Amino acid sequence: MMPLFKRLSHYAELTESDFAPLRTLPAQKQVAERGRDIVVAGEAFKRAFIVERGWAIRYQMLKDERRRVLNVLIPGDMFGLQGFVAAEGDHSVIAVTDMNLPTIAPVAALAVTNSAKAIRAEVPA
């Protein structure tokens, strides 16, 4: 989870206690080999992924069989959060290098986010 902490720290001042709820997420370790699709367009989103090591690309296949790269995913990025709102994906994600990808259930991520909001609301401004 350290790459995620570093990534989030670029956007806000975070302390270790701010990040503590994220450490409690029940993550399952997953490895993706280079060239493997991690998410396939049209399939249901069941897990969210955190890039711990490696690179991937998010892409869509065009009607003429060309691949449109939407973005590059690097350590600290999360993807698959569309599981909160969409039944299935409109894009795919493929590993460009071998990857370590802790996975979490979107419901667990939402619960941690809500608990973090509650903690912040209790802190006097």
C-alpha cells in the first residue's frame, strides 16, 4: 500500500494516521504477468486493484481492431473502482510489465472512505 500512500501524498498532506484506515483494507495479493488482461471490457467489475509494482495500460478496442490507449497505470494508481457504479466495464486493462496488484472489494474501499470522512469531520478546523 506504500505506493498508494506516496501517490495520495502528492495531492494532500497526509500523516501515517490519515493513511491507517487504508492499511486495514482486506487486500488479496494478485500477480499479473506481462501481456495479461487484468480487466476485460464487458465483464463485471468485482474487485478494485492497486498498482503496487509494474505498469499497465487502460484501453478500448476500436471497430477497426486498433487499440486506443486511455492512460498508463503506474505504482500508486487504483483502477476497477467503476464497480461502485457500473455493472461492467467499457474498457480493458492489460499488464505492460509483470505486476503486483493487491485487490480489494469496492464495498470495503467505500467503507474505509466513509470512516475516514467521519474521522476528519470530528477533527476541529
